[in-house]
Amino acid sequence: MSTAQNLLNTDVMLDVTKIEAKSGTYVLVFYFARKKEIEIGKLGKFLFCPGFYLYIGSAFGSGGLRARIKRHFRKSKKTHWHIDYLRSEIEIFEVGFSIQGKKEECYWVSLFESIHGITCPVPKLGSSDCSCKSHLFYCSQKPNFLSFQSCIRCDLERIVVRESEISRARAGNITSR
Ligand SMILES: [Zn+2]
């Protein structure tokens, strides 16, 4: 196996059940290949351009990050949060998370806002309960994970999902309850 393939395989760590059931903050990176209009609950309809979408959330309920990220991987489910409307139409490309004792999602949002080239496509998505402009960001190019890390100043664990893994997840235990 070539070094490149090795790197690719070690990079893919899809088994969400290995995520610790602890509290923390996460960033979901979605990829959208084609322009599409999507209705985000009561926020209304928005036109989503091709590119990468970043959603920042935190998990402090039972099951912690494991349960929350597992839920995000399930494409069809009862819509509860704004992000669920987007998730039903879009693929997860990458997930980054950090186990933390206190909620840092809004702090992460404030740092992400200042990253060059990042814009806010849907005002108030995921931020009904806080004063953030939105918890969703758009980036036309693939966001650089190392720049996330230096931005939030903590180590991120990471799951990279590719098309083949996405199909496998749909068929396997990640998408079922
Ligand atoms: Zn917020």
C-alpha cells in the first residue's frame, strides 16, 4: 500500500460509537455539490450555493458527543433543530469535536466569524437561544482543519467521511437506532 493510501485510511475513522459519551463542542462540515433551495423550518427558504457549510454545536445531554454526532449522521429523522432541515438534503464531509466541561459553541462561532473567506448564509440558524448571528457558515473552498484548530486553540479529534463511507453508514448501524 502506498503512503498516500495509508494516510487516507488512517484518516477515516468512521466508527462513531468510538466517540466518548462525554460533553463537548463540535463542528460539522457539510459538502454541497449543486445549487439548491432548501426550507429551514420557520426561518424560510434559502438558496444554498455549492461549497462547504460549517455548523457549530455542543452536546451536553445524555450520551454526550457520541449520541449527538450519531444523530447528525442519521439522515432521515424527525426534524427538531434547524440543522436537521439542512442535514436531510446535504452530506456530512467531516466532523471535528473536542471534549469539554463547559459550552464553547458560541465562543467557537465568534472565532469562526473572523476566518477569512467565511460567510454567514442563513441568519439565526442554530442560534435561537443565543445572541450569535448564526451557527452556520459557508466557505466556497474546503476549509483547512489546521486553521480551525489554531483558531479555537484546542485539539480537535476528527472524523473524515467520504462518499463510500457515507453510503455504508446509510446501510449500517450508524443510521439505524
Ligand atoms: Zn451562539
